[in-house]
Amino acid sequence: MRLGGLILAGIFGVVFPASAGSIDQRFSRKLGQIQETLRAGEWEAYATGYVWHLPYAYDQVTRGRLNAKIWGGGLGRAMTDGDGDRHSVYLLGFSDSHEKAQFVASYGWQRYLRFDQKLSLGWGYMAFLFCREDVNHYLPIPAALPCASIRFRQWEAVGLFVPHVSKDIKGDVFFVFLRTTL
């Protein structure tokens, strides 16, 4: 099994743990969390800015041609549930590695390790639809990836590793974006 398949299997296990009831119940619960986040969550702003094309996957000439400054942004809603877990729903638009528009509609779940009232580390997953010109000419594609973050007060830097999936979705990049409550 390829790395991408292992990552997706792991995410599926986190999203739908075996002990949490039937798949229908778990899916319904997740949809309820998304609806509640959209209805009662706080507004957030997102800013994209950097992607690192990993040296083992891209030669120096190719990395020099690719866009690492993926400027863009978006808006979303987020809320914290009774367990302290964060649920977020957001839309992003940004310049991809080839300087073409890329769009993302996402749901994210994160759990936090809090050091004090100001600083915490988070981990979880993002399940999303993405659209880009070089992958099926902007046809929405579903995906899910693990994420990690560091939060200071209302500012949070979130990182995602995008694995190599296919010849069209080369991946092997580390993507970073910022978010803050409004």
C-alpha cells in the first residue's frame, strides 16, 4: 500500500473510530457538527502563504520553477465542542505551485494540548474538496489529510503534508496557512 493510502486509512480511522457506533451514526454525527459550526460558530479569516516542495521529490531546477509563495485567503466558521475539540468549516482560494487559482472547501477537526491560556499545539484532520486547473480542469476532488498546528492567543499556524498520490497529484509538499478569529 502506498503512503497516500496509509494516510487516508489512518484518517478514516480517526474520523470514524470503530467504537463510535455504525458508519451511518458516525456520519450523521459529523454532519451535525458541521451544521452546528456553520450555525453557531465564530467567524475566522484565513491567509495562505507558503508551500515547501520537498527536496527528495523535486530536483533543484523544478523547485526553482515552482511557486512557493501561494498567496490567498478565505473565510470560515469555527467552534469548540464540550470536549475542547475544534470544528471548522471554511473556504480558501490561493495561487497554487503553478501560479494558477486553487480552491478548497473544508471541514477540519482538531484536538489541542494546552500549555497555558495563550499557547497550545493541535492535531487532527482536514476533509475537503479541492479544485485546480491541472487536476481534472477544476473538477472538485475529495481528500482528507492529517494536520498539526501551533496556536498563540487567537492566531494559529496550521501545517498539512500532501503526499504523492498520482501523476496528476504529485504532492510531496508541506503546506502552511494562518487563521485567526474575527
